[in-house]
Amino acid sequence: MRHGEERLLDAVATAAAGARLAEVLKAGDVVTLTGGLGAGKTTLARGILAALGLAEEAPSPTFAIVQPYDPPEVRLSVLHIDLYRLDDPSEVDELGLDEARLDAALLIEWPERAGVGRWPDALALDVALAPDGARRLTWNAPDAWDGRWPR
């Protein structure tokens, strides 16, 4: 497991970090995105999706919970997931994410709502706002991400 940190000056830099991640993202990958409300989780996910070819701005999946993207809209099938509204970790099972992961990458906001240890091989990203408006991106990258993240 590797750990790291990067300072992102603004939303543009946050989206650019997502674009770097998109270069190495593949089906079966899970990327968890933690951080407070407004920290930049969705901005990072939008950067990933834009770099994968999404022409319009991706909506936040807060109300849909799962927002799918498939070719030709993007070069890789991706599920953008927001677990914020779930009340119980058992509700995650109803979403069919383990099966969907066979053919798609998963971008999961609020993964802590799924319970501890749900995706042990996930690239775990945390976005935090700094007092000056910048963001601090920290990560835990398991062995499955060796040579892919950080970029």
C-alpha cells in the first residue's frame, strides 16, 4: 500500500488530477472518493469522465445514486455512484455493484456508507479544502494500482 498527497490549487487542477487518473482507469477498477460536502469529489469525478470522452458536464449522482456511462459516450464503461443517501450498508448490495464491476470502473462517492472494508483493492482518494481555497488530495493506493497511481 502506497500513500501520497498532492496540493491542487483550484477546481481546474482538481479536474486535471481526475484526467490523469482516467489515463490508467480500466474495467474492474474501484476508485473511492471521500471528503466533506463541497470538497471536490464530484469535480474530480467530472475530470475523469471528461477525459474519458464525456462531452457534457456529468451531473452529481446524489439523487440517482448510480449514474452509468457507456461507450460511445465514454471510452470505458463507468458507474459514478453517490452513497450519501443510503441509510444502511446492506443497501449497497441491492445496487449490484460487484456484478457491474466486471465490465465497468466504479467511481464511488461517500464509500464509508457501504461499511468498512467493502472494496479493499480500491484506490482511495480523499479531497479536503484548505483554508486558502486550494484542495489537498491524499491517497492510499493498493498493490493493484502499482505503476498506475500516482501519475
